[in-house]
Amino acid sequence: MSQEITSIQTIEKLVTGLLEATEDVFLVSIKIKPTNNIKVFLDADSGLSIDKCIKINRGMYKIIEENGWYPDGNFSLEVSSAGIGEPLLLLRQYKKNIGRLVEVILNDATIKEGKLLDADETNITIEATTGKGKKAITQSIAIPFDQIKQTTVQIVF
């Protein structure tokens, strides 16, 4: 019987160890499907290149094989950027995106949109404009993290 790894904590420990050698890359999330498909989502303060993803993927693959976690080779591994359009999950991601337009969905389904001005351990602050033309009002709005259901960066063309 193969010793199949199902623990996100084990993969997290592996990824964290590999990321110690990088200066600005950080773990966002890990997903493991019952089919032994391991997906690791990373981000970086200065942008995440495909070369960094490949390097971490190869390092992980080597360690998984050396440890015999999937002796039959019955697993797949994907290491990628958290991606545009994916919700922000970590304070570090919020800080990285200061100055960008965000859409914040609150727990009560209210939607706020504005420029992300700041983020700390308890709140984010956005600059939102309501109304149009001469009646437009721009204000800073502090939103506590415990009221946020989801925040995504908006792409402006």
C-alpha cells in the first residue's frame, strides 16, 4: 500500500522551506484534490516570474520523489501565481496592491469599489467616488477585514 500524502500542512512545510531561499516570494494557498493533484499558489512582492514558479516546482517535485510520498508516481504538481482576478487572501497581497483599483464585496453583499490606499492588520482603506460630475464625492473608507467577504484587483484598460 502506498504512503499517499494528503496533508496540506506537509506540503506547506515543504513549500515554506523552499521559499526561504527567495527574498520576496510567498505562499498564498495550497489545494490537494483526491486525485493527488497538488496545486500551489504563490505571489511575490515584486511580481512572480514563470522562472521562479518552475524553480520551486522542480524543487518540490524532487523532494516529493526522494521521500517516496507517491511511490507509484501517482500525483501531479502545479505551481503558479495566484493570478489576476483571484481574490486577495493575505495582508501581504493587499499591501502589494496599494494604489490599484479594487472591488470589495462585504459580508452583507454590499459592493465597494475604489483605489486601495492602505492595509494593516485590521482594516483596508479605499478611496471611493460616489456620484458623477459636479456632484461626485470622493472619500476614504476604512473597511474592517472581518466585514470583507472578498476583494479582487480590478484591471483597468
